[in-house]
Amino acid sequence: MEHIETIQPIKDSKKKKKDTKNKPSNQKWAVLSISSIPLVMTLGNSMLIPVLPVMEKKLDISAFQTSMIITIYSILAIIFIPFAGFLSDHIGRKKVIIPSLILAAIGGLISAWASWKMDDPYTMILIGRALQGIGASGAFPIVLPLVGDMFKTEEEVSSSLGLIETSNTLGKVLSPVLGAFLAGFVWYLPFFSIPVFCLISVLLVLFLVKTPAKRQKPLPFKEFWNTIKATFKNNWKWLYAIFIIGIILMFVLFSVLYYLSDTLEKVYEIKDLKKGLYLAIPLGGLCIASYFTGKLIKENKVLMKWIIVGGTVLLTVSIAILSFSKVMWIIITLFLLAGIGIGVALPCLDAFITSGIEKQERGSISSIYSSMRFIGVAAGPPLMTIMMKYAENSLFYILSGLSLLAVIITFFAIKPEND
């Protein structure tokens, strides 16, 4: 079996000077190519959020069944992410990422074909979404350890992760606009776009992300497993804290997006592209915040902690105030502030994982972290559906309370000054 892939210049004495000169350029294109993966994976999921109310009508299903179109994707991703991470540590990142993108494309194609040709396509849509989720498990989660492999300094890693997280959040910004735009022609057209985006990402990774000529033998499974257990034993406090915070942030984000999409259409009668643009406002704040935070944090773990505290405090306050207003512009403004709060926290969480874990375990640990985030994604829409039905007056207090829990956990469990 082969080792973790890294991206390095080929050692050749005759070409050493040339390779050194070209390395920054090559690395830049490699990072940009890798950034296409979270962009595509986010588009493939979040693009459907503004279309869910339309699907509910077209498929004649309940709101809860509609939310499962998002949730089934995330559940399968949660299950398979740890396996993908382990596999990537042993056979190489790229050899996991490319087949996973192809599988995600096939899943999107199945959902699209079922929606187009079948009279009762709901079950086949879920099957396609399940395959897409399995594909996603070996795509975006493997990006984080791959970036950690590519660079030697924490400053380079955190800066690149800022770009990766920005690409992820850019996908979230474009998703509602693109999803609503495509669905304006035919409601199932977003499904057809998924294999197209996946193919583009496959080509970029295939040709612009290079693997090294020299390979290192991986640890045997038993030794690898003992190392993973030792990693958790020695770092359990901050690792579990990062995992829980990741769940909370993604749960709040996707709960809010589902609520906003549903409310804009059913209460304010804002539909199609206009609704997509409204949804893009808080996600745009999240995207910009992620980008500049990735540039700012560098190797400063103490700064990372306090940025997470500040971001989660902003999220807590913004969500709590939402309970007191039904005015459209106030709601959008508060959602924007909440998005910024989440946006500044995410690159810091990523950087803690990639810079705090040894390379040989990095793929598995970061994959577990990605699974935790997907738990929040999976739980958000269906639980928000239930809260909107049975706890409408207190749902923002519940979300604000969870955000406050993230503040407390960050404050007490993450102590980089003692590392």
C-alpha cells in the first residue's frame, strides 16, 4: 500500500533551480484545484435548499420528507467519512478523492433521471442522494489533510485552509442563487448540474494536483489504530471541543438556512432567483469572514481561540435577537451577522485540527471532524421542521442556547497557551 500523498518538487539536481522557481506557482494552482472540491460538494447539497419548498409541492410530500433529501446525503457521508480518511492515509489522498467525485456525479445523475422520467421519483431521488453522500465522504473531508500534507509551516497551512474554507462558503453563497435560477427553468435541473460540476473538479485534480515520486510505507493497521487512540488520549479535551463546536455551528447554519428559505417563500412570498439572492446575503458574510480570518490567524493558536469565542458570541446574540423582530431587513441583517460569526470560527477550527495532529493520523482525525460537521448538516433541516411546527416561539432561543454552549466550550476546553 502507498503512503499519504504530498505535493513536492521532484528532486533532480539539473532541474533543482527551475523546480524551486516554479514551486509557488505550481502550489498555487494545486490549491486552487483542490478548492474546487468543497465548492462542488457544497453546490451539490446547499443548491437544493431554496428548491425544497418547490419539491414539496411537485413530489406531493411532507416538509419532513423534503428535509430528508438534504439529510440522507449527510447521514451517508457521516458513516463513510472515517473510512475514507483511513483509506486516504494509506493509499493516498488523490486516489480517494477522484473516485469519490465520480460516485457523487453518478448519484446526482440518478436523482436527475428519476425526477425527469419517473411518476413517483422520491425513493430514487433519495437513493441518488445517498450515493452522492458516499461520494462526498471521500472528497471534501480529504481536502483538509491534503492541505496539511502540502505545506511545511503552520502559516502556509492556515492561509491555504482559509482559501479552502472560503471556497466552501463561496459554494454556500452561490448555491441558493444558482439553485433558484436553475429551478426557475425546470425544478429538477439542479440535479443535472451536479455531475457537470463534479467532472470539472475531477479534471482539475487529475491534471493540476501532482503526487510525489518517492513514497513512504504506512503504519500497519494495529500500530496505526494504537496511534489514533493515543492521539485522542493525549488531546481529548481540545479535540472533543472542536468536534462539538463544529456540530453546533453547522447545525445552526443549516437550521437557519432552512428556516429562511421556508419563511421567505411561505410568509413573504419571495420566490425563485429573488429568494436565492436573499439567502446569499448571510452566506456572503460567512464567505468573506472565512477568507480574511484564514489570512489573519497564521500560526497564532491563541488568536484562533479568541476569534472562535468572538464569532460564537456574535452568533449567540444575533440569533437571540431574531426572536424579537419580524421585520424583513432586520431579519436579514441579523442572519448576516450570524453568518459572519460562523465564518470567522470555521477556519480556526480547521487550523487547530490540521496543525495539531501528526501527518500520519491527520487524514483520519480530520475525517472524524468532518463527520461531526455533517451531523450538524444532517440534523439541521429535519429538526428545524419539527421546531417550526411545535416550538415556533422558542426555536431561536434553542439555537441561541446551543451557540452559547459553543462559547463556553471554547473558553474552557481550548487552551492553546498550555500546549
